[in-house]
Amino acid sequence: MDATQMLKGLLEGCILKIIQKKTVYGYEMITLLSEYGLNMVSEGSIYPILLKLQKQQLITGEMHPSSEGPKRKYYSLTSTGEAYLQQFEKQWLLVSTGVNNILENEGLK
């Protein structure tokens, strides 16, 4: 299985968590994901997710001037996004614990 396929369903939660920590613009998000070790995420996959999250009102986007060129759209988390992220984190804990137990062969008889 390709890592990008596995990551697809988790990327929204990862993006929301990063936005929770700080307001970011699209390209910065790609850089941050790469710094966290998710360097297989492309620019072409980030922007559709940001648009989807914005349509779901989980994040908002505001244009701000940039000292390095054209205006940039900075994203921040909404209260709905906060609640969604809390649910994501709970679900991730359940799933990751189960998968880790299986991979580590704990609890199997």
C-alpha cells in the first residue's frame, strides 16, 4: 500500500491540528507537513482539502498582504473546527492504539 493512500484519510485532521497551533497559508502548510515527516504530501492535494474544510466551516480563510509578493490566504480554525478536531483526536487514539497493538503483536493469543 502506498503511504499517500494511507495518509489521505488522516490529512484533514493533521491539517486542522496545525491550523489550531497557528494561522498558516497554503504553501506554508506543505512546508510544515514536510517538517513533521509527511513529505509525500503535494501542493495539489493540500488546496482541495483546505477548500473542503472551508466549505464545511471548519476553517476560515483571510487574505493578508505578504512582504514577499502577492497577498496570501491565511487559514484559522473555527469553533466547529475545534469540535471536529477533538473528535478526530479521540478517534485517532482508538484506531492508532488498536493498529499498534496488532503490529506489535500485543494482546493477540
